Amino acid sequence: MSLQEKIAHRIHDLRLSKSMTQEQLAEKANMDVSMLARIERGSRGDIRISTLERIVKGLDVSLQEFFTFGDDQDEVMTLAASVTLIKDPEMIRALQKIVDAALGKTMKGS
């Protein structure tokens, strides 16, 4: 898979993980929705750095998070990168309980 294809898939995956429509992301990234759709499909050609920066900002992720591609890492690193995208405190607490249970820890105060 080319870097352009990886970037297209990453934009699409991150957008869906944040339950955003293309219209919502396009608005946050100050761009035309049809351009975003072409970028996500990989039919846009080369993406300008400034366009990519606006998309990353619109997705509310760091550049490090954005450029963490699953196929470049082992399963643990991929999972860790995915968990960093979760912003919901209740979801984070639930995941912590799962991790603690898997490690055999007891939850205090639960």
C-alpha cells in the first residue's frame, strides 16, 4: 500500500472513529466536502501538506497519532495508538477495568 493510500485510509478510519461525517470534517478543516471525499477515496492525487494539516487539525489528533499506521507496528502498539483516540472518560474507565482484570488486579472503590 502506498503512502497516499495509507493516508487516505487513515483519514477515513479516524473520521469514522470520531463519528464524524465527511461534511463535519470538511467544515472543521475548512475545505470542500467533495475534495475530502476524493482524498478519502485516494482519487485526489497528491495532497498538499497544508491540506493534510487542516484535516489532521479537524480530526483533533496529533501528527504522531495520525501517522501511526497499524501495519507498521505490532498488535500491542496498534491497540495503544487506538486507545489514545478515545476521549470519553466513561469509556476510558471501562477500558481500565478490562485491563486491570486481564492483569489480575483488583479495582479499589468499584
